[in-house]
Amino acid sequence: MIIGSKQRTKQHGVPEDAGPGIKTPSRREWRKRQAELLRQYGWAPDQLSPQPTPAPVAAKQRNADACVSGPNVECAAWLKAEMKQRKFNKRSLSDAGGPDPKTTSKILDGQPVSEDVRDKVADALSKKGSRVTVRDVPTK
């Protein structure tokens, strides 16, 4: 990234007349300058140490938790039963004019979806078996 000569002088301690071949400060010099600035503004260098990240949760466990605790558990159970009865999977529901397979997964995990998505689900399910209206699709 090319920056103006005055910015280079201020930010990086590079002389104004230095050309593009100037050697940049070493990592040690950068850290030393950073520590100086931190002390100047009242921060201790140890305050910037990275925070420990939580352990990752397995995808299956996440999905199970979402299905159990999600706000739309009734909708998820209803859709799963309807798909089984009509022999649909996520992909075939999408092919029949339903929502994308990822959106179907969200429904089955108990996550909320818009009314347009519920309308697509109703239309796709109606193509196999009895007619389903958007009012038949549970909202909770």
C-alpha cells in the first residue's frame, strides 16, 4: 500500500526522502514502539493478550440443541412428519418448488422463517398428496 510521505514519517518513522526500497522496521522494533505507545496512553501490554476462545461444539450437538430449544419446535416436527408421509427429502422438496435445502434445515432445526418460506413449503408439499395451505404450516 502506498501512503503519503508525511504519513510514512509519522506512522512508521521512515524518513521523508526515503525511496520505495527502504527497509521496514523489524518485528522487534514494531513491538517496542507498540509497547511505548501503550505505556504512553495508559495501557499495559498484557491487557492486549488474546482472550481464550470457547471450545468448539460439534455440529450434531448444535443441531440437536437448536431443535430442542428452538422457538419453532412444533413446526419442525410437523414438517418432518409431512416430508416423511409424502416421501420428500430436503432436495426433493426444493425441486418441487419449496425452499432451498439449507432453509429447510433451518426449519427442521426449529429456527424461525418468514411467511414466504412457509408459503413455499405449503406449495411444494401440495404437489404430493393432499393440499396444504400456508395456514396449515405451524408458526410455533
